[in-house]
Amino acid sequence: MSWSKELVESEVYYRTSRSSGPGGQNVNKTETRVEVIFSLSKSCAFDEDQSGKLYGKLAKRINGSGELIIASSEARSQLRNKQIALKKLLDLIENGLWVEKPRKKSRRSKASIRRRLEGKTKRSQTKSQRRWRLGRD
């Protein structure tokens, strides 16, 4: 089962607060900082396997109540910060559900093995010709 971004977006709720970011004196009177809160424990957007995988990979970011909280105060507007935080959440979920392909063991070709051995033989012959031998001079 694949997950739906729309379903995740519908299960998200927002909390705003005053931002410490850019905005001058306006920062002191408007709540532009946005926290996106997604309850992974109550979500029906993922099946058991996906939920377990997310809990494993995002364990450090999930609080005791099973919520994933992402904050943004990068922009001056609340709307833009909502969009940024939601994008961060969706990217986190997507990366958390990513499955790496298993590595296939590779073998060297016979030609590459032969070239390596020929190179070693040639180098050995070059070095052996440099040795001093009795009766050579």
C-alpha cells in the first residue's frame, strides 16, 4: 500500500507562535513561526509496516505522544512558513519510507583479472632485471 500526501495533509494541524526570524518590529506583534504537528500514532495514512518503518527511522524526531513536530520560521509570512514546514514533513516521511535496493554482489571479469596478472608479471620482470647478479658485470 502506498501512502497519500493528501491524506497526510488532512491529518496535520498547525500551531503558531512569535518568530525570532526576519521581520523587524513586526516580529514582536505577529505570529509567523509555524509548527506542523502530525500524529503518527493516530494516523490512518500508513499501514503497519510503513508506520513501523517511520517509527524506526524517525525515532529521534517523534515525541512521547507519537507526534512528529516540524517548525519553520524562515519566511516573514505565516502562510509561507506553513508551506515550508509541510514540505519538510512530507520530505521526512518520504525519506523515512525509502527502501534501499539490496546490493548485488559483483564479479571481476576474466579479462580484468588477466590484465592485472600480466601487469604484475611485467612489473616483476622489470624489477628483477635491476638486481645485481654475480658474473653480470
